[in-house]
Amino acid sequence: MKTFFEVQQLLKNYGTIIYTGDKELDYQLMEDEIRELYNSKLITIEQFKQSLLIIKSRKNKGE
């Protein structure tokens, strides 16, 4: 997983589509959902780490 789009697709695979119109809130909700998926053992530690890294990178860029 290398792109923000791939993180969105991972969430979509589990029935989660996040769009509030507020980018900061979207990023926070995505992080929360990724944590829930990991805690529920639905994604691997690698997917968890990479997803959070991609989201945080996107957040820091201000995109």
C-alpha cells in the first residue's frame, strides 16, 4: 500500500466510506477506523502501520 487512494479502498473493502467535507475530520475518522480494523484483527500490522503513515503524511502536507 503506497497511496491515499489505496487506504480509502482498504476502508471501502470493510464497508467504510468517509467524506464529511472537512479534510482534517476525514483524516481523524480514517485513523480511528484503521485502528478499529487492526484491533479487531481484520488487517495486518503492516497494513495498519502503512495506512497510518500515509494518512499522517497526507495530513501534514495539508492536502
